[in-house]
Amino acid sequence: MRHWLWFCLCIFSVAPLAATRFDVLAVEYPPFTTSKMADGGLAFQVLRQAFPDYRFKPMFVPPKRAYTMMQQGHWCLSFYPSPAGMPSNKIVLSEHQIVIGVIRLRQDSPLKWQQLSEFSGLRVALLRSGDNSPFATQFTQAGLQITYTETTQQSLDLLLRKRVDLAMYDDYNFNKLPTKTRDLLQFSDNHLLQTPVTLFTNPSCNDPLPKAVSPQTLPPALGPTNRRQQQPHSL
């Protein structure tokens, strides 16, 4: 009888912990989400800071698989953005805005545009997504040739080897590049999007989801960058 009571106490003491662990869909996008860091990256640091009573397990998959899983509804929480038109909720986790633009090998003229069609015929490296992704479609409709990659590092390597003309990149990673590499490149004056660290949640998920919190202060490494401040431009 004593052993049975001990077993029951163990079950009930573990159950609440098990109920608060969530798998979080993510792709390799260091330093924000990466399997190469024990805690999953800076985005997961901020997530755990915002929800100290919950446990989160990173579930890293290639970008196209993440896109497909979300389209099929096989997710509850994700740092990979939900496809356009898909029902989802957002939890803003940071005050700092991450600017997503494009980079190219340095030229004398500014890197900016009024319409993406000004780059028609050029090759651009993007993280892989579904063929019908609205984000990718805007490039093909503008006449650009897309080369899909699995990581931003692959995109950078292709650009440096002149296999593509442009590559999607963010201002934080750009400013963390070695000076010698950064001096070879230009970051666009325009941006494709500007976003804080955001957790996407599936409203159809049956699991209890964390409630929204106030934006958190990001680790010091995510403070203001030394990139020249620009007035925001949208597509």
C-alpha cells in the first residue's frame, strides 16, 4: 500500500510539468533559432524569459517542411511565420524590430527600389518555402529568378561566390558579419519586412497555449545595431 501511495504521488507531481511543455516549430535562422545553440537560440531565450512557468522544446525542420506542416495544421507553436491567409495568432516577444532586406556585393549606387520589377532578370537567394508562398511569389511576379536555400549562411555563400545577385538577409546578422566580409556587401535601404521576435500560435490547437505577454527586453546582443538608420520603406 505504501508503495502504491508513493507511485500515485509521483504521477501527480510529474503531470503538471508534462502538461506545460510545448514543441515549437523552428528553422535554422541563427542566432535567433538554431540547433547549434543548446537553448535553441535567442528567440527561445526570450520565449522562456516571457513564460518562465512553461517548458519549450525546439523542433527544427527544413523551411519547406515547416511551411507544409503549418499548411496541414500539424503545429501548435512556431517561430516560422504562418503562411499568408492561414488563421493564426501572434505573441510579440520583443521590443526590438528586426529588419529583413536584401544584400548584394557592394556597388557605388544605393541599393533601393520603388518596385521589385526593377530587379527583373536578377537571381535572388531566399529561404525555401512552398511554391505558392506569397512572399516568394512577389519575386517571381517581378521577374526575378529564385534560388532556394535552407539557411541564410547558404544564401550568403552563394552571393559571395556570385552565384546569385541578391540574397534575403536581416540587419542584425549583417552587422555581426566580420568587417572584411561586411565591407564587400550592401544592405538595402528598403526593407522587405520589419518585425519583432514573434511567436505564432495555432488557434485550432487543442493544447492549452500560453497567454499573451508584454514585449520583453532582448539580450544585449540584440540591442541597436550599427547599421545606418533608414526611414522604413515597404513594398
